[in-house]
Amino acid sequence: MSENLLNNLNHAKKYFLLGNSYFETAKLGIRVIVDSGNKNYIISSKPIDESDLANIVIKSDTYLFRPSLFNLLQGIELYLKGVLILYGKFNNSFKSHKLESLFKELEKYLDKDSELILLIKNFINSPIDILKNYKEKNDMNEITQIYESLRYPETRNNIEYFYDEIIYKGVESIEQLKALLLFLENIQKSCVTIYRKKETELNR
């Protein structure tokens, strides 16, 4: 039992470390957007230099939000798989990238009122308005479909995605992006708590 738990802890730690890398990269990108004020334009009485505009836009959601969102979702996948490993419920045969399926599996082993379950459930069912509107605009039913849309600009049926709901949002998105940052931090803390609890079981 102790040997299996130790193996699970070591295995899960690899997923958490990689997931943490994706999360920290996502947080870095989102913070840049927030700190820059998410400006996509310049208002000036003088001629605008193209490089000046580029330096501003490159710090906005136009450039940074899609890769940041992808890293956020990739990080969630790794964290959920890491927790399943801690409970001995994940192996190489479980290759799903579908966040909803991973969450459904996780619900079997964590209390329904646990912090991680509530965080993920809320994210899946009631995402921030930016993501909710993006799903609706692209006729998506699941968060996983957002995940897939950030890999390529079109579906497998060659239908282009409409990205305008998650870029060019300006200052109106700042508070929502701050909420995403808080969500990321809470996911990390929650997973660390679960990991520490399993470590305690090993040391009994």
C-alpha cells in the first residue's frame, strides 16, 4: 500500500510540475494584458509610428490571450490527471484530453463540496462572460471545444473559428481576466492541498 502510494505521489508530481509550468505561463501572459490595460490602439495628435503600435498591441489580448488560455486549459488537464494518479485511478490507457470527462472521473473520488470540484464545476458550467460568449458564437457546448479551437484556426470540417469574442476586448475584459488569475491560483493551491494530504497518509 505504502509503495503504491509513494509511486502515485512521484508520478502525480510530474504532472503537477508540468501543469504548473503551463499555469505560470498562462498567468504571466494574462498579467501582461491586465497590467498594460489591454490596449489595442493608440490615440495621438501626432503621426503614429508602426513600431509604437506594435509594442502596445503585443501586450494585449490580441496576441496574448489565446496562447494564455490554451496554457490554462492544458494546465487544468495535467492537474486533473495528476489528482487522478494520486488516487490510483489514472494510467496510460486513459488518454482523454476532454476536460469534462476527466472532471466526471474525478467526481467519483473527491467530495462533491471539495474546493477543487467546486472550482472546476463552476469553470465548466459558468465560465467568465468572454468564454461564455465565445462558446455561443462558435456553437460550442463544452469547454473542451474551446481547448480544441486554440490549436488550429479551423475545425476538422474546415470551418473557421470566430475569435472576436476573446480578443480586441479592451478594458472591459480586465476584471474577468483578474478573475481567471484568481481561479488559476486557487486550482494550484487546491491541488497542493490534496497532494499534501496524500503525503500525510504515506507518513502514518
